[in-house]
Amino acid sequence: MALMFLLQGGTMFQPARAQEGLPPLPGEARPICGEIVSQIPFKIYGSVMTDIAGTREGTDVRHKSTFSIAPQERLKICSSGPFFEGQRVELTLKTMFPVFSCRTKIDREIRLSATPKKEGGYTYTATCF
């Protein structure tokens, strides 16, 4: 039930429960993977977040991983949930504050883009499914 990023160096962040020696929760056995590809002409920051899951202590938690991605860079992302409806995660793009958000499946390529506005700034989008 954790979010994992495979970074260029090849390091994958393992699910927290596995690191603690705890058994996986339902749906945690096989992660779903895809790629985030930036078509934005500058570095952009973002996060990917799962739905809320319960813990042994009875508190609600969710998994959130942040990233930065350069122009034309590809970032492999994997999650074993818990997912929002339709096996989706929340994708958010940020500059100084959130500028775009959607719920998307991660079993495919997700392209990030930014279109310049006439009045200045950008309109940010991603291929969310």
C-alpha cells in the first residue's frame, strides 16, 4: 500500500509495511507501474498520492511521494494502492503552489505539459485517464 518511485539511479522505495516486516494489506501484493514524462520546458515539481487506508492503530493514513522532473525526463512510478475508484491515484503539479491536479491511472504513460498564456504564466495539464 505504498507509492514507489524508480529513480534514474535504480533505487526503488519499498512499501513501508515491508520495511517494518509486516504482512501486506489486501491489494498490496503486486504494484502497478507506469511513467511520468515531462513535456514542460522547465523543471516542475509534483506529488502522487494514494487513497486513505487504515492502519493497525485505527488511524487513517495515505501515501504521498513528491518528485521533480526536468524537460523530456521520464520517471517510473509504481503503487500498490490503496487506489481511488478505478485504480487511480491523485497527481498534483506544483510551482510555488498547486497549479494542476487530477486522478489518473498509473499503468500507462502520463504526459505533463504547459501552454503559455497570453497574459503571462502557463496552463498546466497532464494526460489523466
